[in-house]
Amino acid sequence: MESTIKDELIEKLQSKKALVAVLGLGYVGLPLTTVFAEKGFIVIGIDLDERKVDRINNKESYIQDVPNEQIARLVQEGNLSATTDFSVLKDADAVSICVPTPLRKTGDPDLSFILTVTSELAKYVHPGMVVVLESTTYPGTTREILLPRFSQTIDLTVGEDFFLAFSPERVDPGRKDWTTLNTPKVIGGITPSCTEVAKTWYAQALETVVPVSSSEVAEMTKLLENTFRMINIGLVNEMALMCNRLGIDVWEVIEAAATKPFGYMKFTPGPGLGGHCIPIDPLYLSWKLRALNYTARFIELASEINTGMPRYVVGMVQDALNDLGKPIKGSNILVLGVAYKPDIDDLRESPALDVIGLLKQKGAVVEYHDSYIPVVNKDNLKLESVKDLLLAVQKSDCVVIVTNHSDYDYSSILDAAKCIVDTRNALGLLGKDNPKVIRL
């Protein structure tokens, strides 16, 4: 029987002769390039940021989870390169789109990055190409946005001539146990043939691939995962607020509840939501549903609670200073940790930015320390991490633990501080019943 375009592409993917391109070389795209390159594919990374491209071609990494040595070896071996030139796509057989999908200040999805790369990619889509969108977005984006743009510029049939699918990224920066390589990968195509081709491609490099019936199912899967986390974090944040009113230690409640071996999953409160997924992805879903005259009530309520936590933390600081007979205006406040979670260098959507901004609005003199993030230059905030941590602690009227990095000597910090607001229970038993410490 005469082979089809699909058969030829599948054979090319299985034999690792396919040229792979990854659009977007951030926290998702760069690890993905290395996974495919490690399995023997020739991979070209494409990014508009010349600094990223130059660093890769100079055998350097800028992502904490991707070692310099790995980039250097893959570039040296000829399996990995980077460029700003989209025209290399004319020779690509498999393309993965890993660009950011932030929210606008109005709360609407910002698809500008997807639209930009899709317009460029559309110039080079050709028979025997498979395209997989990994950028998190609302259900229907792959079919309603990408497919029409490709169809307008080329006279090809999806599922026969070229293949289009969605596969949600599941990157959790800083993890060593679950990585791009071994985290199960959900894939849903525009047609069954699209799913088959995309699954074949990813299965050559990743340990587990989970096919689903459509791109919409795959898109919704990612939103369910992160909505689940967002709502449960909102629940435990509200539990912290309620326990405070009742005079109950929320951390003791959480640990006690976690002893139940079934029907309960442990979540912990904090100063707000951060990262590239949880604060943003559920709002894509609620935005989409508003267009269908439906209110995603759980999402809206959880978002309201979580976004209010930085202001609640500032109120805790105000109370702590009041106990010392000091106004917040003019007080020296040291924020410990500005990354959105412990032991990583990722500042995206970090609640520390809101906490610092609110403290400065109230007239506080704010400094920060974070061994992972030496400089903060975002929006109107321009700060450098203090050099001498314990000296800064001693000089401060109040220390606010926003991110509980594991490299902090919390015992020494407690000894040196006048007062501490601990939003992460980083001090543990050291902080319990200590008059210096106010815990969330």
C-alpha cells in the first residue's frame, strides 16, 4: 500500500531523522529542547530574545533546572542550536510552541505571544509537519486561533497534510523528582491522526504520553489541574484567616488533618499566589466562561481570597510594629525571599512584589534578601538584595518571611530580629508561642 504523508512523518519521527524546532526558550521551552536533543533529535530553539539565543550558542544555560554542562555538551555534539530567525522552520518537521500566555491588567488573556509566533510559523507550515501548542490557554484556542491562521495561508488539510495538537506543559521549576522527562504528557489533536502523530513524536523522548480525544480536552486538563490547586490554596488561606479570628493555630490544624490517610490532601497557606500557572490559568477559564454567560464562582472566590493575602500580610506587619510602639511609616522592614516558592530563582507573579509595593505605599523603608534573586527590577520596583543578611536583620524593625528558602539559618535570624512576621511557618516550633513572632 502506498505510504501517506502521515506514515512518512511517523517513520521520520521514530527514526529520529525529524528536525525539531521549539518556539520560546523559557522555563518550558529550554528544558524541552534538551529532552529531545538528549534522545538524538537535532533541535533548533527559536526565541526573539537575542540574549537567550547567544547564551545557548555560547554553551550557557540561564535556567536553574538546566545545567550549563548539559547545554555545552548538546551544542558541542551538534544536537542543539538557537536562533532568532523563523525561516529555519521551512525545514522543520516537528514544532513545539512554548511561549508565555500572561493576563492583561484587565484580567483578559494575552495571546499576543501565541499570535506572533503563529503568524511567523504560518509562513513555513508545509506537508509533513506536526505542530504542538504547549502554552497554557483557554479551551478552543488550538482549533479556533491556530488552525484558521494556518488554513488561511496554506492549502493543506489538517490531519492529512499537516498535524496540529495541544499538549499542556507541566513544568514545576526546582523539582528533581518530576521533570519534563518523566512527568506524564497529555496530548490531544485536532483530529485522531493529529493525536497519533503528536503522540508518536513525544513518545520518542518522554517516558509517558497520555492521548486524549481532542485538543479541547487537553487544554481543559491543564486548567483543571491548576484550578484544583488554586481553589484549595484559597480554601486553606481562608482557613488561616478564620483560625486567626478564633485564636486557633492553623498550622497545628493542618498537620493534624494531614494525619488522615484518605480523603484529604495537604495544602498550606501563604502570602498569596505566585508562579507562571496557578495565579493565571484558572482566570483563563473564568474569562472563557463569562463569554458563555456562566460565572465560575469557585475560581472567582478563590482568586479574591488569594489576591487579598498580601494586604493581610501588610496588616500583620502593621500590628507587629504597633506592639513595639512604632508606626509602619518610616520603619525599616526586611523581606526575606522574593521568589514565588522556595529554592528557585523565579520571580514570576510572586506575592513578595505585592507585599513590598504595599509596604512602600505605607511609607516603610523596605529592603529584601534572596540568595537566588540578586536584583529585582520589575514595574516600579528596583531593589538589590542586601549583602549582609544578619546585619540587615539586626537593623530592621520587622522581618517578613515571604519565601521560606531552605538555606536560611532561621535560628540565627530569630535571635537577631526585633520581630518577625512569618507567612510560611518557616520558623516551625521556634516561632510557636515566641513573643517576637507573628505567624500567619
